[in-house]
Amino acid sequence: TGQLARMPQVVVVNKLDALEGRGGEEWEQGLKTKLSREELEEKLTKVMSHSRLMWMSAKEKEGVDDLMIRMAMFVKKVKEASG
């Protein structure tokens, strides 16, 4: 309801490697998730008022470049719209 809620948003899910069972660190061994990626995506898209959902694994450098590119384009659009 506040100003932050009215601002454009992007939802980024990190730790994709752990979610998909590809974690190689000792602390990740035996890590169990409550939801699959598909289940999590379904739940998030039901409650999000937009479609800007991204997946990444910073550890594996997967999706990081896409995130930076999309964020730069997004910021440019917001600046153009408000300027």
C-alpha cells in the first residue's frame, strides 16, 4: 500500500544450484527443499502482480549476466518513463 509497493519490482530467486540439487559445498549435502522449482514458480506467479521473475545461481554464475542486462534495460525504461 505504500510507495515501495507501487514501484516496479523484479523477483530474483538465487541458490538455483542448491534448489536443483547441484550444490557441491559440504553444508549443501543432503539439503532438502520444500518445493520444486516448478512449484515455487507457480506459487510466486500467483501472488506477483508482474511477470518479472528470474532464476540464478551466483555460485555457478548462472543467470547473473541475464540479470544485469535485464536490470539495466529495466532501469533505463523507468528513467525514460519518469523523465
